[in-house]
Amino acid sequence: LSPVRPFLALSLLIVFCESHAGRVVARNGTTHYRVVTSSSPSEADALAAKELATFLSRSTGAELAIVTEPESPRGAPALYVGRTAFAEAHGIDFGAFGREEFLIRTIGQDIVLCGGQPRGALYAVYDFLEQEVGCQWLDEKTEVVPTLETLEVGRLSIRRQPAFWYRDVYTAQQR
């Protein structure tokens, strides 16, 4: 048996396990995660961070602090929202995004939610809340926020652009 084969098998096992490893964002009302923005987020990025922290807290019972990158402790797991230095350092090219296109990507234990202007990060957050948490906004008075004991997120790499240039969920009869 060649000494290379066991090394290769171990390497493949490590890569496989990392790609399927979950990120436990919250468990039993506690979290080690923070919502992190750039040092001067746009208005839409700040709203996206607030919405993410609010709905994650409502769903899991865990309070997620919103901090800027300079305030964030090194090595602490984070949900990076908007145009952050972390995202840029990990190869995300903000100039390549289309209008309102968004990206949700896991990088190690961190999760990046960002996108093109003006509201790409906000769309990333709402998509994450819908797909990963199970939140639903059915009309202006009806929202569904599930109660989760554990929120675990697998490997994500999602890039989308809204299909419509205009959205309005309310009809003239409702106003």
C-alpha cells in the first residue's frame, strides 16, 4: 500500500466533511454569532442587518448583536451583511454584481449576505430568512416566523438577480 493513498483518502474525507459541516447559528436561545456590517454601511445594508438580527432573534430566541467590522472580535463567527472588507478579502467582486443581484455564501463558519446596489444585501437577507429559517411574509399583516430550537446552516453558494424590476404585493382593493 502506497503511503500516498491513506493521505489522499484522509484529505478527501476532510474536504467532504468541511463541505457538509453545519454552522450552528443558534441553539436553545444562545448564539456565538454576530451580524457584522462595514464601518459605514449604506442605508439599505443597515436595514438588512437590522432585519436579519430581528428575525433571527424572533425565530431562535438568541440575541444577535449588530456590530461594524472594526468592533467585531477576531475569530468570532459572523453573518457579514453588505459590502464588507471580509467579503472583498474572500474574492467577492462588488463591481460585478448586477442591479440588486445578491449573493449568499458560507466561508468557513461565516456567512456572507451581500449584493449589488441599491438593495442586493436586503434581498440576500430576505432570501436567507425564507429559505434557511422558514420565515414567510404573506401580506402586509401576515408574517410567519417559525420557532426554532436550533438553526443550523449548511454550505451555501447562492447568487440570484430579481426577475422583476418592480414589486408590489398589495392590490388597489387593499389600500
